[in-house]
Amino acid sequence: MKFPAVPGFDQQAFDKYLKNTGWLFLARVGSLGIKILAGIAVANYLGKTANGLLNYPLVFVTFFIAAAALGLDGFITRELLAGPEKKNKLLGTAFFMRFFAGILIIPLAGLSYILLKGNQGDIPLSYILIASGVGIAQSLNIIDSYFQSKVQGKYVMMVQVAANLISAGVKLILIYISAPLYWFVWTILADAVLLAAGYLITYTHRGNRITEWSYESGLARNLLKHSWPLAFSAILVTVYMKIGQLMVESFLGAGALGIYSTVVNWSESWYFIPVAIVTSVFPAIMNARRDDPARYQKRLVDMYDLMVIISLSIAVFMTFASNYIYRYFYSAEFADGASILSIHIWAGVFVFLGSASGQYLIAEGHTRYSLYRTGAGAVINVILGYFWIPVYGLQGAAFATLIAYFSATFFILVFPETRKQGLNMLKSLFLISIIQKIAKR
């Protein structure tokens, strides 16, 4: 795969590291198309109210699933890069930590739902418990960190595309046989199991054995000591990314959540792009930080610029395309989603920049700042949503999310150690550094 030259960017880094991103892009683009088509079919089949009832359990347990990941994924990638000879100890310890955390969240999620809703909830407790099982299945996703440390995104591609093809096929079969809502709830867990099985099969096929994995309590304590800020940050990320949907259901009902869920799915379906890019270039960033500080800073700025170019292009395109999407692909009861999507899609600009700066925070060991900024975003989203959703409806939820994402991303301007990177992101956001690159050409 050959990447075209981009003025001002490090072409050698593009060719070496973004080839891996290219494989991840193929995986996600394939997954994106498949999931969107299946999601549209399911939404139209169920209708807005039942679609809201289907999405609520997954949104509710997302907070617990994020906690069960323990913030280990990116941290394990970094540790594997630093010490590949410790592969079996790192993967084994991380797996067992995530597996037992996944077991723990099932009763916690169920109890939380009972305390929150009591007997007033429209969603059966069984739906919450089924969706909570995702945390156990995702414990095997730690294998993804191994492939990323080896810059082998093509294996991630194969797993994700295969799992999404099977998942989409199952959902279409359920629609064909007129299956009840309960069956679709089980697909939430089935999707996670399929992905985990794919990672395991691929890992084994590459000559590795999970039987060689080992658990070390000392290593577990050390991992948890360093990763807990990332774990807590991940929980806060899900709060400011998902709390809007829970508040929509609480204030406006399941039907409104059914519409808003389609909007969020369209917006968040693009978030694979920053994840794919930063995951693939993280080895390049770490190597440059070790060997060449000036090159390290340039690669960070290049990454911010690239994020802005891609995210702004998506936001502009989707703003104009939203009316056509809801007119031609969804039934009339979802029509209100068009105007909401044209607002919500712009939050992606700050998600892209936030993902990029997150790698800088990990590289510099500033994980506590990830915690602070996501906490700020969560608080802002809750406060704005509380006041705006009852008054402005779904538009209030979308604007609350947009402002929360902006605030979280640029909260690093508050801290002296990270202010320079915040200013660099602002230059990228307002196209200043991009124009400077072109002018030097």
C-alpha cells in the first residue's frame, strides 16, 4: 500500500507506519459499511421505540464495561513495545485481570439498574445482565494490543471484518424470521463473543499459545498502579460520550432514544479513524521521543493536522448528507434525526484531536491529565444535558455533547506541562500550521 505525498508531512513515517493504519482502515471501513446497513435494517424493523429499548442496555452497561477494561489496552501496547520478551506475562496477567473484572461488573450493573429504575423501568433486568456479559468476552481483546505492538493491523482487519459480516448476517436472519426484540438483545453479547473468538483464533494461527500465558500478582499490582488513571478516565469518557443517551431516555422516553441512537451511531462510526491512526503511529511517536526530540514534536503536530483535515472533511460532508440519509434510508418516524446529526457530527472534530493528544499524554506519562479532562467533559455534559434536554429536546442533547467534547479536548490548556500541545492543537484546528506547511512547500 503506497500513500501519496502530503506537503509538510514526514513521508518516511507515512510509508512505514500508516501502512498498518491502512489495514486498520480497511477493517473499519468494511465494518462501518456492514454495521451501518445492518443497523438501518434493524432500526426500521423494530421502529423507534423498540430500537430505543434495544440500545438502552448497551449504553447503560458501557460504563461498567469501560471499568472492566482497567485501562490496560494502550498501556499493554506500550509495555510490549518496551519489553517484547515479557509478552506471555503481560498478556496473561492483563487477561486474567480483565476477565475477573468482567465477571464482577455483571452483578454491579444489575444492582445499579435496580437502584436507578426500581420497578419503573421499561427495560427488563435480563436485558441489562445479558449486555453486561460483554465485559467478560472483551477480556480476550487484549490480544489486539499484541498485534498493535507488532504493527500488524492486517490481522485486526481480518478479525473485525469477519465478525461484523457474521453479525450482520445473523441480524438480517432475525429480521427475516420476524424475531422478537429479546433475540436482538442477545446479539449484543454475541457480537463481543464473535470478536473475541476471532482474536483468539488469529493469535493461535500465528504460532502463539495462550497456554503459555501466566499471571503474576506483582505485575498485576504494577499494571494497576499505572493504568488506574486510564481506567477511571475511560469510565469518564463513556460518561461524557454516553450519558446523553441515558438522559434522553430519562427525559424524553424510549422513542426519542431510538432516534438519537441512530444519530450517535452515524457520528461515532467515524471514530475508528483517529483510533486507527494513533494506534499505528504510536510506535513512531515513542521511537522519536527516545531518539530525536525535534522529530517527536513534529510528528505530534503532523498528527494533529492530519486529524483536523480528516475530521473537518467528514463533518462538512455529513452535515450536507444528513437530510438525504434520513430521507432515503430510514422510515418517516426517524426523520427528526437529520437535523440532530448535522449538529452531533461536529463533535467528531474534538474526538479526533482528543485521541491524538491522548497518545502524547501516555507517552509523557501524564495519564492523570487524561483523567482530569475527561472528568471535566463528563461534568459539563451532565450539567448542560440536565438543563437543555427538557427544554430543547434532542437538539439540546446534541449541543451539550458538542460543547462537552470541545471542553474535554482542550482542557489540557489549563496545565502548564501540556499547554504547548493544547496551543499546537488550536493552531491545527484553525488551519494555521497546515497553511504554514503549504507555504513552506
